[in-house]
Amino acid sequence: MKWGLWKVACVLVACGAMAGMAVSSQAAKYLGPGSVAASPDGKTLYVANEDANQIAVVTPDGKTTKTITVPAKPTGLAVCPDGKLLVTCIGTKSPVCLIDAATGKIEATIIAGHTARGPAISPDGKKAYVCNQFDNDVSVLDLETKKEVARVAAIREPMSAAVTPDGKTVFVSNLLPIDRADAYDVAAEITVIDTASNATTNIRLPNGSSSVIGVCVSPDGKYAYAVHILARYQMPTTQLERGWMNTNAISVIDAAEKKLVNTVLLDDVDLGAANPWDVACTADSALICVTHAGTHELSVIDAPALIEKLLGMPVEKEDGKYDDRGIYSSATASDVPNDLAFLVGLRRRIRLDGKGTRGLAIVGDKAYAAEYFSDSLAVIDLTPSPAKRSTSVPLGPKPELTVQRQGELFFADAALCFQHWQSCVSCHPGSRTDGLNWDLMNDGMGNPKNVRSMLLAHRTPPSMSSGIRPSAEVAVRSGITHIQFAVRPESDAVAIDEYLKSLKAVPSPALENGKLSTAAERGKKIFFSKEINCAKCHPEPIYTDLLMHDVASRGQYDRRDDYDTPTLIECWRTAPYMHDGRYTTLKELFTVGKHGKKGGPVDKLSEQDIDDLVEYVRSL
């Protein structure tokens, strides 16, 4: 079993509760700093403390001067050219707060979509682009009228946005792929928005790209950079050395041509750089910095040298080369995404003192990174030979981790893994799924299956699609041994258990004001009808009977007919569907896959009935 991190909590915020929020010094049990931004003059930093529902105002030396309370968990922030703050907060209808940084007063609240995050502001300060993670679109906000003026479709779980210096283009990272998982090529994409028309195009990343979080545009406007995992999901999971399972990457995009230049690995040959989270450039575009949430470090890359090397790679197909140490090096451009030595001499890896390195801001020759689990801010000197390269500045009291919080940290910490290639989150972003099929060794080789969500894992035994693990507790311990290739104390597994048990379902985007839509109400009657009888295998309250069933889903690589019945709670976010991920939508599952036909005449339902049934299942 694989697990993930990123505790997701969705808060419904009433508009009336958003008004009148002001500066507050109230401390929370945890701060959970996640995002960082700098004022236009570089003299002030703003840190989004997610677990405390506040923005910390911090001096460049790390002193917190005040905090600003926001209506709900802040998921991202950006600074307008006039110095005002734009803060996205979590919610099914997310409040986006425009804040006077000097007074801490919320001047306006604009409602965006489900779980708004990753805001970007146009160079003229007139518009903002906000990613609505679970609505799969981007809100275009007019900052002069304080209104949402458009919604632009993204692909799947947009996470962050970046605007080109000329204001003509927005690059949006999509966390997950939306391909059938049993296909040969499965990859996430970058959505590119033309700001004049709001028309979109997509840039597909290499096969295996997933967990795409951070994206930025170089200040000179020439390149966009996106950081992500590059999974080797088509390899048997028999070893970790040299990136046989998950590698970690940065994709370089030609901003003018809107095309992928290449994808470069951030790992070293024998040391992974797990879970790249955010990316930013220095003002002169000379350095690219990447935070690594799994290995708690910062990569500093020589951008001109990287671009020169990439553009100098021949495109003709040649055999790869090995140096005298037996290390593979690229011979052609197509080799680069497999070359663990490509950045040798072009990149510095800086280990940080805190845990959970996430959001990033750069001011002059200093980088500032949020350290989520340490409630601290890393201050990194980017000059070539500093006396002390980095310090970790506390944003509040040193956090005392509960067992549950420790488990959340272990979920994200690649230090638990042999050679630090991956953490649990690498295959379970948000504790859910990466959208890929993996060939785990627990039930033999050659029968890959789709990654499952960890929500309710401890309440829905057995574990794994084939039921090979009798419980989530067993699966957690087996995963540490056979996926992380590590030997850890029992207390680690206990903590992970407690974290997983604490996961809560996110309200579905299909709900209307927290309730079933009219179509979903019709679908509910079909779901529970005696004729169709979906509830036979998916009974309330967790929508699984905890049994193995043969539902005529055997695929070409399978060795059995019966598979574990999954919970339907939150299945709106766990595509693709079935144990091998062959269906990308629930409608396709019913219409093409005829799922449920063994229990009732699903194939006799009208198209309207199918749409209604899908709407109900999407609402769970």
C-alpha cells in the first residue's frame, strides 16, 4: 500500500463571517506555514499560517511583527503591485481576501470556487487568477470591481498559477493526470491561458508526471518552470536505487512558444530529492530555486547554464553514454528525463533545519521557505560561498507534535525511505491517489493496479484491490518495509495509523449549498432501488460491504476475478475507476463498463437516468 500526505480540511464560510476581520495575536496549537510572499520593496514577508487561519507579517530577519486573521485556512497568497495582499482561503465557495497590509483590514472578499489556492496577479494589478482545486477551473478576478468575471477550465486539480511579465499568458499547474491508468502514456499537463480571450491550450508533461504543484515564470519572461514527480510506474517495484520507482523533476517550458523544452531530474544518482513543492527565480532570472517537501531542502540551479545545456542537446537518437563510474549521461534530448547526473555542476542542494519545506519567496540574494511541520521560516543565503548558508527562524513556540501530527510528518518525510527517493505522499497526494497504476509485489508481478485513496482505509478492510492485506494496519507496516525499503520502529507505523484515521472527507463539488441537487436526488432513488440495487454492495454509511466481488472487471493482466469493494465516499476525486483505472469518468464506468450489471439492469437505464445516478455518486 502507498499513502500520501497533505491533510485536507474543507471549511464552509458564510459571507457575513468574513467581514470585519482584523489583526490578531491569538496563537494556535500549530501554525503550519505553507506559503510565502514578499512586499514589492522586499522589506516585508508574508507567511500563510494554514493551521492558525492567519497571515504572519515578518521582517527579513525573521521577526513576526503582527498577524492578520483570515476567515478560514489560507491556502495561498500573492502581493499586488500596490502592496495589498490577496489571500485565498479554503471553502466550497472560497473567500479570497484583499487585505490592506499596513492595517491588516480585509477591504474586500471575493468568492471563488471550491478550495481556491495558488493565486497570481497580473503585472498591472488589475486582475488575479485563482486556482479552484476541486472545481477544476481558474477564477479570473477583477481587482478593481472586486468581482469574479470569468471561470476558465483547467484539467484536474489546478494548484498554482504564474503570469508572464507582459500579462498575456498564465501558466497553471494541474496536480494529477486524467488518463486511463492502464494506458501506455499517463501524465499531468500544464494549462496555458491566453488572458485576452481566456482561451486555453495544454502542455503535456512526460509519461509518469504527477503531483505537479509549483509553477513560476522567469522574470525575463522567457521560460516557465514546473516542479513535479516523474514516476517510473511501469517498472516493477522491486528496488529504489537510481530512481526505479519515483524520481523528482523540473520541467522547462518555452513561454513564448508554449511548448515543453525538456524535463530534468532533481535527484542525484544515489540520493533522491523527494516531493518538489514550489519553484521561484531570482530577479535577474539567473537562479532557479526549488523547495523539496520530502527531503527538507532547497535546490539552487544555475538557470543560464541549464538552458544552454538543454538547448545544446542533439535530437538525433544515439546510444547513451556511461562515464568511468558507470553513471549514465545523456546523449540526446530524449535521454534527459532519465539522467540522474544531468544537473551535476549546475545545482547546489542546501539542507534546511526545519521540516516540511513548502512555499518559497526570493528577495535579492535571500530565499525564504515555509517549514510546515516546524512552524518556522527558513532563511537561505543564495550567494556562492556564504559563511552560514541557512537558518531556521521560529514563527512561534516550538510545536509539540501529537502522535497524529507526527504521523502526518512521517507521511511526508522521505527520510523514512531508503536513499530518500519518495515519501508516502509521492503516491498519495492529499492522502488520495496519484492517478497511476503500480505493480506492487504483494500479489505477484505483472498485474498493475490503480492507487487507492487512504480516506477510510482503516475502516474498510481488507486493504489493496486484491484484498491481499487483511487491514490497513498491516498494509502500513508492509509499505514501510516493501515500498520505502526501510526498517522503522513500530511507533512510526502507529503514528501513521493515527494520521490516516483522522482524515476527513471533503464536501463534494457536486453538492448545492451542502445538499444533493435535484438530479442527485433522482439518482439516489435509482441507487437504492430494488431493481438497480447499487446499495447491495455499497450500503450506507460508508458505501461498501467490505467484501470481495466479481463484477466482470477482469483485465488482461489480472489473475483473479473478484476484487475488494471500495467505499464510494469522495469517489468524485479518485478517478480513474476500477482496480486497473481503465475508466476516466463515472459515466464511462456505467455506459462502457456496464458496472453493476451483475446486480441489476444498469444497461437498461436511460441516458438521463445514468446522468442522475452519476450525479448522486459524485455527491458522496
